[in-house]
Amino acid sequence: MKAIACTLLAVTGAAALSSCGKSGPQGPAAPPPPAVVVATVIKKDVPIYVDNVAQTEAFQTVEIRARVQGFLTQAPFREGGLVKQGALLFEIDPKPYQAIVEEAKANVSKTEATLSRANADVERLRPLVKQSAISQQDLDNAISTAKVAEADMLGAKASLKKAELDLGYTQMKAPFDGIIGERQVDVGNYVGSTGGSTLLATVSTVDPMRAVFHVSESSFLRFQKRFLGDDEARERHSESMQFQLLLGDGSTYPQIGRFDFADRALDARAGTLKVVVTFPNKEGLLRPGQFARVRAKPEDRPGAILIPQRAVSTTQSIKFVFVVGEGNKVEQRPVQITDRVEDLFVVSEGVKEGERVIIEGIQKARPGMVVTPMTQPSTPAAPPPAAASPASSAPQDKKEADAMPAKSETPAAK
């Protein structure tokens, strides 16, 4: 009996061990590949638009300064208003200068009379010298006196001209049609004191208006190379280009701008070239000094390789994308970006037409990782219901609900 019991115990133990081996705990299942959203690299002809930060400036700006000294007596204009060419802007008390003009005129008359008398003496003495009635020295003295009188007359006339100029400077008029700024000196103040002319106001033209911006050296070289050796074609292209002005409030200026000129040299410090565009401004919407963006279409790019901007990441100034290749395996590639078209980048190197780049879920992708690509963003799932205990679990359908007793039915109630 004792031997049989030991045999049964051994068999039972072996069976238990075998049973435990078959139903023991299994290792955790591998997680599924992360889902990412991809976009296909496309190739097509696109227009290239370039935006540059610009500032408006007037074609002409003139500072109105006092060129003579005196008290301001008039300033008949509205600050910030439009002025017409020739309109009186400021007047300095002209009375002292009118007196100087009158004195200069009198001096001119006096010197003219002296010259006339000296010339008459010369004419009277010439025959007497031939008759040896007087010496040649007397005639020479008379001629010398006449020349001095002529010089005095010329000096008097110059003084008169200067006096008339100073009198004219007492009235300062608008040099052109434009807009005038703030009055810097009030009427009644003394202006034009020694040490420099006094700034009274500034006048600027308003129609047309210039927009000034700067392009990079690389953009300038790319434009020049397109028309290398054909200056006429470059000029025709520049003149035919149309420019848009995007204002500070986000609106687009309704008038189209035209190329005016590019500066003769690049700024050596910034490595940029100054470009000036002209916009009509009859409505006066633009004022000098406004900040805006100038948008232009310098060229059409045939067969451009395009990728979404969202696909591009940057690390230490190196731009790269994640490409989903064969077997849905992720590959990281650097790319060279040349231009932007709406929400796309134009790529010159790094990807080719038909490849897939990740645009969402980039943070989950790693080089060499297998992912689950989707072409459209997944619809957000509804939030899971709150965890419930078995006693309070909701019925799965209407039949199950009908079969279950009401919550108020308790054994006590029955």
C-alpha cells in the first residue's frame, strides 16, 4: 500500500507540473506600429511668389527751413493736410528786408549817376589830349575813375539782388503738391538765428508712393542668371512684373505696383540689395513710413517638387523630413528648400515625386521604425465611458435592459 501511494503521488505531481507548464503566464504582446499621417510628394508647374518686408517712402521730401532771420508772422496751413504747389506755408516779417531793398536800389541809382558822370568826363577829355590842351595823365585818371564807378555800380546791383533774394526768402511756399507735417515753430517766434537755419515743417509727396525693400544676394544672383547676357530681356521682365502690397492690418492694397529701380550696389554689411517699387496713391491711403509686405511673382517654376510645410523639421539649421519607404519603414532625409508656395515648400534635393513624407505624428517616428501610414488624419475617437463595477454595468442593448430588473427592485422590496 505504501508503494502504491508513493506511485500515485509521483504521477499526480507530474501531472500537476505538466498542467502548470501548459497554462503558465505568457510574455506581453508587442505593441502595434504607431500610426502616422503621410502626404505624397508631388511634382507640378507652380508660380513662385516672394514676400519681402517693405517700408513706404515719398518720392520727394523737403524740409522747410528759415533761410533769413526774423519773427514768424504767418503759417496759414493745416498740419497734416494737403498743400498745393506754390501755396504760402510760412512768412517771416518782411519789413526789415523791404527797407534793405529800398536802400540797395538807392545805392544802385547813386553809382549809376557817378558812372555816367565819369564816362562823360572821359569823353570830354579825349579831344583835349589830341590838342595837347591837357596831359595824357589827366585822361588816364579820368578813365580810371570811370572804371571804379562802374565797379561800384556792379557791386551795388549785386547787393540789390541779394537784398531781393532775402526779401523773397521771407515767404516760404510749397515746392510741390503734397502733404505737410507738424509745425515745428509757432507764429511769433524768432527763427533763423545764427548757428543754422531753423526747421519749420516737412513736406512730402503722396502720389505716387514708393515701397522700399531689400532682397538677399542669393535671390539677386538667381534673378540675374536667368537673363545673363540679355539686358533687354531683363529690363522687359522687370517692367512687366506686378507687385502687391500687404498692409499692416492684413488687407491687400487695391493698386498694383510697378518696378522702379534697384540700387547700384549691395549693402556690404547686410548682403542685400535695395529695390524700389512704385504704387499709385490717389486716395491717400498710404503715408510715408508705413510698414508692409511686398509680394511679387519673379518667375514660374516648371516641374517643381513640392512637400507640405508641416513635413519639414529643423535641427541646428539642418532641415529634414521623415520618409515612409518600403515595408512602411521610416527614413530620415535632409532636404534643400528653395521657395514656398502657399502651404508647400519647393524642394531641390532630398525627395522625389511619389514618395511619402510624414506630416502628423512626426514625434512618434524614428529612423528604421515601422509605422502604419494613413493618408488622412484619423477621426478623434469618442472618450471612453467611465469604469463601472459589475453590479452597476449598463445593459448592452434594449433586450438585455428589458430582461434586467429595475434598480429599485431589491430582495427586501420583493
